Amino acid sequence: MNKIKKIISLFFFTILFHNGIFSQAKISTIAVIGTGYVGLVTGTCFAHLGYSVICVDIDEKKINELKKGIVSIYEPQLTDLLRKELSRQKLFFTTHAEKAIKQADIVFIAVDTPMNDDGNAYMGYLNTALETIGKALQKKTIICIKSTVPIGTTDYAEQLLLSHNVSSDLFDMVMNPEFLREGSAVYDFLNPDRIVVGSHSFEAAHTIKNLYEPLLQEKIPCVLVDPATAETIKYASNSFLAVKISFINEIANLCEKTGADICQVSHAMGLDKRIGSYFLKHGPGFGGSCFPKDCNALLHIAKNHGVILRTLAACLQTNQEQRTVPVKKLLEHLVSLDGTTIAVLGLSFKAGTNDIRNSCAITTLELLQKHGAHIKAYDPIANNAMQKLFPDIQYCNSLETALCGCDAAIIMTDWCEFKQLENAPYHQIMKRPLIIDACNVLDCKNRFLQHFVISKIGKR
Ligand code: UDX
């Protein structure tokens, strides 16, 4: 019956669409379930595009802060934009999911899908969101999954709702993945390379496509596919970026042996349009809440289908080993770390964020502790976050304090602030002028750095 209904609606929809009737479909209210990095940026930016948006979360404290324009995550532009849309009364926050869902024409699900211990994605928050939506639906609503979810989840979600006796007349499922980088998420939302929309419903797909109309006027491609394809595009995109990083890190390790210049290798590779210059920057490996999670999830999804993704498995293995390189380099200079004092400069998983999830610095701190070193850690904004994981190390509130009296320093995050080392004789305050520049932040030709021994990844 379902299939016949869909064919008939597709037939009439196609007629309506070609008569331009559909494009006037009016979206008045959007609900967003989940106010993490993705949900908050999505809700705020849709409000900025002119829609009325209600963001929902179970965390009452967080919602009360958001109502006052207080944003707990460090995301440039987000706070200003959120406050502007609050004052324009285009953006609202609530813990009452049911009320928000009843008012909405489209409900985005942007809940966390963290990695289970076995590497699969945890679906508990998504299931709860779906059940809440199923109970609250009163009118035809588009349910749009924004979270990164295993391939097949959108179809699973549809079956789950139908199994809870939610009428198929009341909803259409869509998968609309995000490609937001932490630290530039607002920019990435408003300047996407492409919009991906996955649905079996032609009408629902075009409704979501039309949501982005203000952006699509910039001729940004919109790819309309089925849900499983949309889910795969997200995982494959993130996984490929991770593979690119592991590849350049392996080439960097080779350059250390051959004497080739990894920066020039990477630059010249990137000039090939087929390769592209992005995500070819070598370093201590990739971290963050997405790459490790998404690569592992895709590996497990493939394995569950009897497919071995050898390239991706090798990428993750390489990344695990790469994370140990900074301390290995330190041990090439200091026979033993026992009783030494080492400054760890940079704790967040990348510059521009205070997020330490899967940060390479975590591996460095663990290894330094294992080798008996006393650690002085400094990050421009991530000290507090790391203190929750490593409460007994010393946290410093400036670069100078961290370096004072140290036997060596390791740069673990590519914060520009660490280029201060090029502007003053910091070697005079260290016990030993030794720097492991794991992120290739420093220009060794700089006159102040002539006093240092600087060891870099990818440099002999
Ligand atoms: C990533 C994807 O880029 C984004 O599209 C997706 O939606 C979420 O996951 P994010 O994890 O926020 O975004 O950060 P990203 O800038 O991609 O960096 C990820 C990791 O790769 C960081 O640890 C970064 O330091 C590292 N990296 C990045 C490199 O080591 N080399 C590079 O050239 C680029």
C-alpha cells in the first residue's frame, strides 16, 4: 500500500512540480533536536537564513544559558549570530521537545552518535529522539537526520516510526549530512561546497533543498540521492580526508629518511587539481570527535556487510602510530625523561577550538607520564578541558610560564600563538633549548630560533 501511495504522490507531485506550484511550499517553523556543535550551528544559521527555529535539548542548564545568549562551545561567529537571531525573535530554545515538534514543519535530528567501545556508532540518543518525534507528530512533518549515522539508519528510522504505529501520512524521512569543521562551522554552513539530500520522497527532498535556497543562489550544487547514498557520502568524505592525512604523514616520515622537503612535496602535490592542497598538512596525526569515530564506524559497517576496507584500516593504524612520534623524537635527544620537566604546548585537537576529544596531545601526555616526566601544559583555551582528563599535571596560563625551567618543549597543536617563540629569546628561560615542533609551526631560519635545537616531523 505504501509503495502505491508513493507512486501516486510522485505522479501528482511531478505534475505540480513542473507547474512550479511546489516551489511555493511554505516552511514556517524548523525544530532542531540537539544543541551540540552541529545542532546549534544548524539552528542558528537557519534562523539567519530567515526561518523561525526552535532548538531543543534535554539539558535545562544549557537551554537556560542559550536563551540568554550564552554559548558554551568555542565557535567563532556563533555567539554573535545566535544573539542577533535571538533579538530578531527568529531563534528560540526549549526543553519541551513535544511542543516544538508540534509547531514545526521540519524537524532536524542533530543528536550525538558517539563511538561505542566496539567501534560502532551509539544510536541511543537517536532512538530517543525518534520516539519523542513519533509521539508528538500531529501534521505532515519532514524528519531530517543531520547527525552522522550508520548507512541504513534513515530507512531504519522510518521502519521504527511505522512500527510504533505512526502513520506514513504524517512524515517523510530525509538524510541531510553536515560537513562542518569545528572552528569554522558557521562559515562552512553558509559557504558549503555542496548540499546533500537523501530521501525516497521527491517532495520532501525538494523541500529540504529549497530550505537552502538563499545559499543555492550562489550556484552551490545540491545532490539529491537516496538516504543510504547520502549516509555513505558523509562517511566516505570524512574517511577520505583522514586517509589523505595519514598518507601525507607517512610521506613525511619517509622524507625524514631521504632528506626530501615534506613541505615542498606537499605543496607540489597539492598543485595537481586531482589531489588538491587541502588536508595535505603533515603533523602528529588527526584527532577530533569526527574523523576517528567516523572512520571506525565505516570500518565496522563495511565489516558487518562482509567488506574489508583495508585502506581505511591502514589509515587508522598509521594515525595511531603517528601520535607517538613527538615523544619518540624527544627520546632521540633526551636519553631518559625520568625527572625531566617537559612543556606541552597545545592541548586541543586543532587550533581554533577548545575541544580535546581524541586530541593527539592526550597520547603525548600519557607517554610523558609513563616515562616519568614532570609536565607543564599550556593551551590558549583548552587548559580547563584537559584538566578534567589529566588533573595532576601543571597547567600554565602563558607560553612563558610553561617554558620556564623546562628541559624541552613539544608543540602539539598548531596555534599561531606559539610563533611568539620567533620574537624573543625564550631559550634563555629554558633549562635546555630543545623544541619538538610536531605541527611545523616554527620557521627555523628565525634569528631567535638559532639558539634552539628544533626537531620537526618530516625533517631529517
Ligand atoms: C571534520 C571534517 O573536516 C568535517 O567536514 C566534518 O563535518 C567533521 O569532521 P573537524 O574534525 O572539526 O572536521 O576538523 P578538521 O579541520 O577536519 O581536522 C580534523 C583533524 O585533522 C585535526 O586533528 C587536524 O589537526 C587534522 N588535520 C587536518 C591534519 O592533520 N592535517 C590537515 O591537513 C588537516
